[in-house]
Amino acid sequence: MFKKYDIIVVGAGHAGCEAAASAANLGSSVLLITMNMATIAQMSCNPAMGGVAKGQIVREIDAMGGYSGIVSDKSTIQFRMLNKSKGPAMWSPRTQNDRMRFAEEWRLMLEQTPNVDFWQDTVNELLVKGDRVAGVKTSLGISIEADAVVLTNGTFLNGLIHIGEKRFGGGRTAEKSATGLTEQLNELGFTSGRMKTGTPPRVDGRSLDYSLMEEQWGDDNPGKFSFTDVEVPQQQKCCWITYTNLDVHETLKEGFEKSPMFTGRIKGLGPRYCPSIEDKINRFADRDRHQIFVEPEGLHTVEIYVNGFSTSLPEDIQYKALTKIPGFEKVKMFRPGYAIEYDFFPPTQLGLTLETKLIKNLFFAGQINGTTGYEEAASQGFIAGINAHQKINDLHELIMKRSESYIGVLIDDLVTKGTEEPYRMFTSRAEHRLLLRQDNADIRLTPIGHQLGLVNDKRLEKVNRKIENSDTIIKYLKSTSIEPSLINNLLEELGTSALTQNFKLFQLVTRPQVSLNDLRKVSAGLNDLLMQFDIETVEQAEIKAKYESYFEKELEIVGKMKKMEDQEINPNFDYSGMVSLSKEAREKLKKIKPRTLGQASRISGVSPSDISVIMVHLK
Amino acid sequence: MTNNDTIVALATPSGIGAIGVIRLSGPDALTICNTVFKGRDLSVQASHTIHFGTIRDGEVILDEVLVSLFIAPHSYTKENVVEISTHGSAYIIESIIKLFIRTGARAAKPGEFTLRAFLNGGMDLSQAEAVADLIASNSASSHLVAMQQMRGGFSSELKGLREQLIHFASMIELELDFGEEDVEFANRDQLRSLTLAIHAVLYRLISSFEQGNVMKNGVPVVIAGKPNVGKSTLLNALLNEERAIVSEFAGTTRDTIEDEMSINGVVFRFIDTAGIRETADVIEAQGVLRTREKMKQARLILYLFDSEQGIEEIEEQLAELALLGIPIVGIVNKSDLLAPAVMEVLKGLELIFISARDKVGIEELKVEVLRKVNLHRINNDDVIVSNIRHVEALKKTEEALDRVLYGLDNPVTSDFLAMDIKQALYYLGEITGAVTTDDLLENIFSKFCIGK
């Protein structure tokens, strides 16, 4: 009943949806197989997108023609630009989303994407011919052929849910797990491991007393993720902050002996930076309170997500502890929190295109690679979908550079270093963070999306205009001086030293205290010029002007490292005869097969002196 | 790059010497040598043994030689190495090397023996770099600098500071990535103290470079004075050989002549110059210009007067020279011709009295030269930076730390602070070896002379 597809995507979470969309938009015929058509693009954990480093990733996906930004914007119920008080590389967009609308928007966008077919079923076997994947076999016993397969199984592979001493198989609460695939992949020679993650209880908003909590509103002038003209809902909802206390902690401790974490029933490693509440109490015993973010699950629903209270303690303990939190005294629970263990495949088994090294045309994306987070998953899916299409059409592979995107950092980290615990993106993982900003994601990446064919001419034209116009502003700043008498009052007000002679506007902008908006108040010429351009262009000009010297220094380092990054190594390079390499380095290099000297230098266990040995051999 | 071949080169300096040592390295070193060596069968001898015999090209005996064997991996290159000590005739050496090449060896490229030592795990890069310096060292003090670097030198000191800085970098990163949550912030006062402490170390290291450079290249000393005052004669007296052209006519030395000598283990580079006087001769005018340039580069000026110059003229000249800001030793030559009364007056001016021609007062002058240069003797523990690559990295680090300090005193956000710290870490890493760059390799292996 099925034709042969170009690409089959297994799983319809953030990774699967992006993979299906990118491959289909490039022209491949795609079959998206999900266990449940009703839970496409389900936000399994918190109803939010973006945040520090993650917001940058969403912007990057959008800049290249992915859907996550648009879907997030359409379902936004609160927008905040985090870290506005820090430098521009730290500015991170984050939205609170309507969980149901988010999933609906994704489904609608996929339905409207030509070339995407859907099928509700569970894949429990891959069809493999020689060293190449040939399709999938489902639980209904159907074999479907395809030239490439993208696996995005999330937490479903042998998923095991824990609530206190109770445990049951499942990929999410009330959803079945998937079996068979891990076992087959192991037989094919893949190594698998076990990871753990968790989620907090959901509660009834009508049972909370918000007067006992702090309000947290979104930005006055909300921004958005997408560089497109997508309409963002006007209505913004409030979130609240409250805190646990010693009483809450004592109550939770009552359940520790039944905790699957502490009794050793959970074998998988959980994310350190997204710990469960019991873990926080246990590890930071001296802290007498922890922050709780009270987040609405949607525009209309009363359901509330208790962010910061992830737990797998028995449900009665969860309930009892919740009632001790200010504002939660009369809480009614909708769903208990739980922990889930699942299989993952150490991502060092992948190349930089996310294709597996063992089986050709087989791609992995998302939590199956040991990552955590919607954004991390979505970006991998997006890249895997592109590379699957490129591969079966004999087109160039897409390898994102660390110096050009967070996505590049993410994939390079995964396939080069692997990960022991769920991998989450941080800005500090990006050595060239300063260049990888949310404000210039379009400048960095839209040309790549355009070249692939995922972004239309109009969008590229818009980016080029942004570059041109911001340069015009900078040229004006560099060529225009201002008299001390016109500006000294303002400078004094801003707490910076007065001028004794005419000064270029550009030099004034480089002062930390002075903004373009300040300057336009005293320079009519500047004001007239800025009036011609949109906010994003003006902001771009200001960032470029203010931090020019920093960007130049960063680019200098990028340039220094470029030689290493550009020095390619043949994947079949023979390390075995290189006696001066350490044994560990030799083993790792053979396994990872780095594509460049730069990538080789990031493999743990490969020392700088090992690198210099390879360097000499490559000459 | 393969190490399957056997390389050959002269390991001692070319030129005439009592002996020359030819080195063969590679899997076939023994076989190649054995083919042309008449004596014991080298293939069955133990490592680290020496054998007497002759090298023959067919029936022709090229030389009587001593052959030292080093069997892999117990050699400098970790390969089979044979060293042949020959008599130091250029003809013999050339003939033997040609013979080895005909027998299957290949002429070594510059630095190739050390490159092989490195590739075969015999040494790491920083050691290789130090070897290059060690080979080039020509005095006790430059040797000390190179040895010190080979043992790890100042990079171990920097390693410790770098680790402390890494700690702050990670604290600031934590702040940045978890700003939404209540996390502990990096202590800015401690960061400032650490930055200042590193700054002080950098300053010391960078200023030691000049001294280190002097150790390596010699202290530049200019001999200057009016024409025909005896500058070349003094130089010859110091060097104890006829080097500069000496004549009775003023203005014979038209160019600068350099020569080196060691006084108490410190190398001095003496620069003889054309006399300073107003001149109409074009060629000589250029020489005078060059002299003034040279004087500016010198660390010490030996300024010669002669007995015919009046006291006022000498005082005037000394005052003018003092403006250069370079230590000066005023010397009165031909002092044997001085009238005792004049001598009395001049003695008040801290001058050295010599007769260059008769080599009188030369030892006294040497003592004064050492005193004026004031090179405190380098101890084993002194840290000296002698490598230009290191100095550049130190200066880059210093710049980055200056920005950190500026950032701490101004409303610069912590992400930029983090970037400046990271840049400092990057450049410190270039020195300590935590960061590898292509430049390092270029720098090292281009320095070696053939055969070393």
C-alpha cells in the first residue's frame, strides 16, 4: 500500500518534524511515521521555547528556513528577551507557549508542506541491505522502502517511566514505548546507553493563590523568533515566581526511600543542569529555598506547569510537598511528575552530517543522540533532513561550522566528544559566542539556507538590505562629529565624561553608557537617518558599532584557528603507524575519524602534542 | 611523510676542523655503513659501541674512521643511527657523504634529524624548539637560557596562573548561562588581584626578553670617535687579531665591521665604525650616517678620544653623547703621549686610559665594559624569555588583561569580560602548549641547520 519514499522520518517530535519539513521542502518525498497522530510536536516537558543559547538556536533554524521559529511565534503567550542587561551575545529570546496551539501549528504547517505523507504506526525494525538502510518495518508488519531513514525516537526507545516505586513502559506518560529498534541496532554493531530525564507535576491553576507569588510579565515590546513576517498573538499572559522552603524539603525527604533515583532503580544518567527537586535538596543541602516558576500551559487552559519542581517521588509526596509552597496551599494536581529512562546511541557513532558511520543513509537526530531540549532536537532534525536529501541526490553535504552557528557547535560537540549526560546547549560551549548572536542569525545563515533552496530570494534580499542599511548608519557615525555644547549635558546625565572638542559620533557609541537612542536625541541628522530604517537594522548598526573592536579580536582568533579547521584529514587516514601518538589518542582518532585537524584537536584524550604530530604528518 | 628512508648529513660545522662527524639515521643506516666500512661486521655489534676501520670507495681508502653505533630505539632519532668520525678535511667528508648517498642514503633536510626525533616520540615540540636554541647557543649564558627552556622554564609558572584564570572564566560562564537562576557570582575583587598578579609576571617576562636576546645574540657595543683616533686598532686589541683595516690615514674604515668576543661568558658584539666628522666625501658620509644609526642600537658605546683633544672638547662630546641615553665608556687612547699635568685633569672625568697599539689598559677596559653593561649574572633560577614567538604571545596576553582591568573599572558586561579572559587564556596557552598552532611548527623546524 506504500510507494517507495525518498526519506522516512521515524518520530514526529521537534526533531522529526523539522527533518520531515526540511527534506520535503528540498524536494524529497517524505513519510513521517508517528505512533500517534494526535501528539505530533508535543511539548513533552515545559511549554516554552528558547532561552539562553537555545533561543539563538531557534533563530538559526528560522534563518535557514526551518519551522520552529514560526510555530513558536504563532503559539506565543509570553515573550521575553533574556539577559538584556548583558552584552548582545547573551541576549536570548524565550517564549512561553500554548502547548496545544504549538502542536496544532506544527501539524498544520506540515500538512501544508507538499511532499509530506503521514502514517500512524510504530517502527520496530529497519530494513538494511548490506551496509545501507533500505526502509523500515512497522508493528503492523508493513515494510516500507526508502532511500534514507532519519531516526528521531526521543525518549521512546525502551522508555521506562518511574513514579515513586511504580514503574511502567512508556515513551511519555500515557503513551507506549517502542521496542525492537535498539536491539536490532545493537546487533548491527551500534553501542547504546541509557539516559534519564524528568518532568514536574501539572496542576489546576484555579486552585492557586497568585497573590502570594511574584508576577513575571513578558517584555513591553515583545520580539519574536522568526525573521519572517509571521503574525504574533497580541495577548500576553503572566507567569509567577514562588519558592520552596524547609517545610517543603522535609516533606519531600519523606519520600526519598521510595525515590527511584536514590534507591538505584534508575540506571540512566540525568542532566545535571536540569535536576529534579529531590536532587537539588540532596546536593545543595545548605540551600533553604529553591525558585519555582509557575507557568500557564496555554492561553485558555487552566493547566499550570510547575517549572523547577521536576520529580519522580511518589505522587502523594509530590502533592503533600506542593501544598507547602506559598500559593499552592489548596493545589489540585492534574498529572504527577515522573522520571523516564530511555535508550540513546552515543553520538560519536555519527559523522558531522548526522549520518551513522556504520549504516549508510541512516541518520539520527534529537534525544536518540543524547541531547536534551526541544531546540537542540529541532536543529539536529533540520540538519539531518537536509543531509538525508543531499545524500540520496548526490549533492554536497551540509556541515555547519563552529564559528558560524550554535548548530555547528552542537553537532561538532556531539560527534567529536560524545556525551555522558543529556547534552544541553550553553553559550559557553561556543568559543566564538560573540559572533553567534540572535540578532545576526539571518546574516550568518540565511545565505546558506538560500543556497540550499530552503529560503526564497525575497528573504535573502531582506538580509542583504539589513547589512547594507546598517553599514550606511555606521558610515554616518564614523563621518559625523558633534560639538561639545550639544552633547555634554546628555553625557553628564549618562555618567560619562564630557567632551572638550568635537567628537565623532562613532567614538561616543563605543562608550558603554551611550546608546544610539541617546544620540539621536541630540543629533537631528542621525535621527533623520535612523527614521528611515526598521528597529532590527538600527539595532544591528548599534551592536556592530559598539562592539566592533571586540568582534575584530574574535575574528582574529577565528582566523588563527581557521588553518586548523580548514586542514582536512582523509577519513581513512592511517593513525596506526604513528608511534608518537598516545595510545588513547590513536584509538579515539580511529573511532571518531575527524574530518579536520580542528575537529581532531577537540577529541578528549587527544593532546596538543598529538595534534602537532598529525600536523607534521599532514605536511 | 614517511620515515622509511635513511638520511645522512654532516653533524659538525662545515669548515676545517680536527674531526668531522657524519651522521646516518634510518632503518638502513647500519647496512649502508657496513657496505663501505672495512673492519668488524657492524650488523652484529651491540648498540653504543665504537669501531675502528676504514671507509672505502671500491679499492680506494677514503679515510680511517671511528664508527659509533646506536641501535633503534636507543638513539637521538629513535632510529638506527651510525655516527662516523672522520678527519676534518672537507674533501674527505664530502666524498664519504657522496658515497653514502650512492649506497642508498638521502641527504637530510634542515632539521630532519630533530624532526624524526619528534615524530618518533623522542621529544615534544617545546623541547624541539629548545634544542634549536641550544644548538645555536654560543656562550655560557645563552646556553643557560636554552637549557632552562628545555626543562620547562617559565611555562610551568604560567601554567599555574593560567589555571587560576580558567577558574574565573568558568565562574563567569556559569553566571552568564544561569543568569536566570540564583547562582554564585565570580568575585570581581579576586579577579582583579589575579589579573594584576599575572600582569606583573608578564611584565617581568617581557622585559627579560631584551636581556634574553642579548644573551643569545651578544651585547652590541659600538666603538666610536673621531677619525684616526684608533678605533680599529682598539678593536683589534680587543679581538687580538688583525681584523679591521688599520692605516695611518684618517677615514680608512668606511663601513661598520662586527665581531664577537666573550668576556666572562658574556658575548659582546663589537661594532667598529667610521669616524664621526663632517665630511664632503659621499661614501664616507654614508658611513657616518650608519655610525649614528648603529650608536642608537648599541647597549654600550666605547667613545675614543686621543691625547690631542682638549679637555673642553672632551667634556662637550661626553655631554652630547649622554643625550643618547646609552651607557658610555670614555676612553683616552694614545695615553702614553699625554703630558702628566693633562692626565691629572682628565682623571677627574672617569675615563679609561689605554694605548691600543701597545695593548696597554685593555684588561682594565674589559672590566669596565662588563661593569657598565651591568648584566647581572644569570642564575639557574632566573626566568628569561628568549623566544620571539613567546614574547608575542606574552604581549597579546598583556593586552587582553589590560582590557579585563578596563572592563572591571567600567560598565562593561561580563560576557565581554569573559571574552577578554578567554583571549588571554588562548595566548597563554600558545606558550604553555595548551594551544597548538601551525606557526609553532614553522618556527621550530625552520631554525635547524642541516644535520642537527
